[in-house]
Amino acid sequence: MNSLLVNSNLKYSKLFINGSKSESNRLLILKSLYKNLSIINISDCDDTNFLENALKKRSSFIDIGHAGTAMRFLTSLFSIQAKSPKTISGSLRMKQRPIKILVDSLRSIGADIDYLENDGYPPLSINPSIIRGREIHIDSSVSSQYISSLLLIAPKINGGLKINLTGKETSIPYIKMTVNLLEQIGVEVVSKKNYIHVKELNSISSKEIIVESDWSSASYFYSIVAMAPIGYKISLNGFKKDSIQGDSRVKTIYESFGVKTTFLNNKIVLVTGAGSGIGRSTAMRLDQEGATLIIADINKDQLNETKNMLTNESSSAMVLDISDLEQTQACFKTIKKEYKTLDALINVAGILRFDNSHEVKIEDWNKILNVNLTGTFFMCNFALPMLLESKGNIVNVSSTAALGSHAWTAAYSASKGGISAFSKTLAVEYGIKGLNVNCVCPASINTPMTKNPSLPKDIDTRLLKKIMPVDGVNRSPDDIASTIAFLASEDALHINGIDLRVDGGLLT
């Protein structure tokens, strides 16, 4: 996915940053050892490209250019994998970079490696050999890549490998990253101070790993937000709150500059009314923040349009009339079966009709209350058991019509007032069990529901001011989606039972 260029006139930008180079390089080595490992979102940097191309070559001569990581990782890999002599060389600068510590460690367990020019430096000739040693002592004060290089091949050594670290360890986060990736594919690793024991693992079941986006690249965008006017937002896709990348500390560092980071990675979120308007914008926002979405709407065509906009392949769509009890029951049976859990419910689906109150038809009254209020009740009712387990969030879209007096919206105002009261009841009842329930109350927003509304004849136009923001501008659904995303995130942990107005000062 291509990134959007940041424009200082924008309030919100969505970007996708390529996968971490460090993770990608380690996973490429593991993939060469375990063929049924799949890698998604691999880095496209030169280092990774050099390594990937080298692994594909059947040639006896490998030129890795300036790619130092490739030199170190391939030295260990070819030591246990080469079936014929391999020569690894590189640029003039690469031939000046020491590799003796790694070569000595590999030789100590049986590797057959010769220097072709200067002792202790590339290029190297690596000959087929039988690895017999199971324990290595290595100086860890020079380069963590030497250690990572050994760790990556360790599970393919008969009996595994014990690595004793001498000297003060350097770049510890990168060693931890390597261990973490080994554990992700099923390798047993015992780590103690100055000692790492990697157990043998001959094969793994089919495994897919998504490479986290690169945190060092993210730092540039943190700087942009720090220097931008208050309220500016950028959504960066593919990042994890519990990242194994050392550079993920950027999110903590930039807090001093007023930049706040919100995560929704790996969250399962159900969004109703996702076919258009606020529901669609909310789905897009949560998708960009890494959530797995279940989107629902009564309009199949519009729902499919939204689904095609999502980047997360694990997300799904279902046609749903939330006012229909049987359909709602079936919806949650499917969610339990396919997703097992639910972290957040976003109730956006709703309908609006303008009428003089004395002219409201009973069938219109019932329909609006059935969809807006009863439908919200159905969704919450069936979602509660799963949300209580996950200690998740419910965000219900109410309206300023629930808090103020909006002419010609008797049924709509009643339904939204009911949603606000209902939400507060849930917040009090279940807040003690770790579930947060909040309402977002927008003023007039530029959505299909408010576009070209059919107003009663002979209206008093003075009353229109009571449903318009102070500046008279109908804002984009994106402005509501950002608020919903916040309330659905862990950043809103201590917010419960509120009506959060997003109204441009309408009710101030």
C-alpha cells in the first residue's frame, strides 16, 4: 500500500510504513531453514533485498554489496547449510568490516571457514562441514548481530546450541527480537543472564508471520505531528503496542512533545452502519489502526464497497438488519464461531426522518425506535458476554438531539435520548467488571442521512440554527470516526458513561 503525502492543511492523514528491516532479515533466514514459514509485509530496503536475492541464488559466489547484516547472517547460515563451497564477498567497505568474532565462534563448533584476503575480514570461503559442537563462548560487547546470527541457526543444530555471552552486552533489544521471533515459530529458548540456550527444532507447522512496520521510519512522522498545530493526527498502520523493536521507544520519547499514541492492533471490532457515513469512516479509521473488523449494514452494495476499502484480510462483512432479533442472534453466533472473542462494539446504524411532531406516522415512529434504540439494545445484549470476557468497550452513536431540543425530530430525538440513558445504565452496571460504555453525540454531519433532507413545509428557518454547529459547517464523518476510535481504544480506559459531544460548540 502506498503512503499518502502529508499536507499541512490536513487535519488527519493515513499512512502505511513498510515492514521492519531487522525483523524481515531475521525471518528470511528462518524461512530458509523452515520452508513452510510465510512472511507478510517484508521490508523493501536494500539490505533486505540483498539478503533475499542471495538466498535465492544457487551460485557459489555471493556479492552482498554494503549489506552488513546479510554478511553476518549468511556466514552462519551457509556454515550449516552449504552443500558445496560458498564465497561471500561485498563492497570495498565491506571488506574492511571485521567478522573474526563470529567466524571464530562458528569454527569452535566445527564450521569450515577460510579468509580469502585479509585475516579476520571478508571475503569468506565457507565449505561444507558437520557441526559437532553444542556450546559457544562469544564476546557480546562488539555486535549483537553476531549473536543473532548464531541464534537463528541454533535450532537446526543437532541438540541445539548453548551460547555463553562474555563482556557487556550491546544492543540487547535486537537480541530479544531474535529470541522473540524464534519463539513465535515454536522454538524453545531458555534465556538467563549471560546465557542463552536454544533447543533443537527440526520442523514447524505452517506458520504465517506479519512483519511489524518499521518504528525508526515512524519517528519522522512523530516529528511532523509534534510540530503541527494541536489536533493534527496521522494514522500509521502495522504497529504493535507490545513491539519487539527497540526503536518503539519513540512513542514514549515523543510524549514529552505532546504526541499521544493510540493502538487498536489485533482488536476485534464490530461496527454497524458501516455501509456509509460515520460507520464507513469509523471502519476505515479502525482498519488503518490495525483492528480486525466485522462490519455490518443493511445495504449489501454499500457494505461491499466499504469491505473493498479495508486492508486487513482478516476483516469480514455481514448484511444485517439490527432491528431483527433473529438476524442479530445469527450475527453473534457467527462471530463466536469465527473470531471467538470481541473487543469493541461500535453502534452507528440509525435512521432519521424530519416531520412536524403532530404529523409523525405511528409506523415511522416505530421504525425509527426499532432501528435506533431497539437495534442498539439487541447488539449490546448479545455482545455483552464476549465484551465482559475481553474487558472491552461499547461506543454508541447518539446525537446532540438527545441532549438538546431539535425541531422536527421527535422519534429520532426520543431514540437517541434512549440510547444515551441506556448506555449510562450499562456503564454503571458493568463498569465494575471492566467494561466501558460511552456515547458520541455529533451535531449535523455531512453524511448521506443528512444530505438533502426532506424538511416539513412552511418551517421556521430560525430553528435550523438549533441543529447546526456554531460555525455553520457540517463536518466530515472522519471527525466523528477519530473520536470513536479513541473511545474504543485503551487510551480511554478511565472514561465510562459519558455523552461526548462532537458538535462544534452547538450546545455550549
